[in-house]
Amino acid sequence: MNIYRQLVFIINDRRTWARAIESNLFQRHMIFHQRQWTAYVGRTLVIEALCEHEQYAKGRVWHIPEHELDRALAILRKKDPHIKNRLNRGAHYLLPRDVESIIELATYGYLKLNLKAYVNTNPFY
């Protein structure tokens, strides 16, 4: 299992007020590379607010490009050697606090998920 799929699994398994509604959406993005804007098609993580939370209304949707998630993960790996060691062992070592940090960095501090600390054992939730 790769890190991206594990990240989506943790968001949905430990959600409080937001969930990942789409993880394989491909959208056109623009990125500044080598002094010019370049268009490319890339995977996008779509997160939806399940209920009203702070300034976010129910149904609010965020589109987070995979390249922003990769950038956030690279920053965390440089900043925290524990995350780097865990992820070198495998994607299943990704923790909810890591996912919160990745999403927060990928959205430039705009989105904080506040994931649950425990595993949901109710299959009907």
C-alpha cells in the first residue's frame, strides 16, 4: 500500500468533521517550474466538510493536488527524522498526527483535520 492510499484510509477511518470523498480524481493543475507556468494533469484529493466546523460550512469542499501532498511529505521528512524512519519501513507506519501535518502543510495551514486518536470499530459509522 502506498502512502497516498494510507493517507486517504486514515482520513476516512479517523474522521471527525471532514472526510475524503474522492482520491482518484484527475484534474488539470498549473505549477511554476523553471521560470514558467506549466500545465499538467495530476491526481487530486478531495475533502468535504461533513458538518459545520469553525468557519467552514457543511458541504465545503477542498481540492488538494497530489504534488502539494508530496511537497508537504518532503518537508516533514526533512524536518522530522522519526517520520522518515517510519515511512522507510512502510506506508502502514503512517500515523494520524502525520496525516494532519501533511494536510496542514499541503493547504498552507488552511485546513486542520483534528482526526480521532482511536480506531473506529463500528462498521456502520
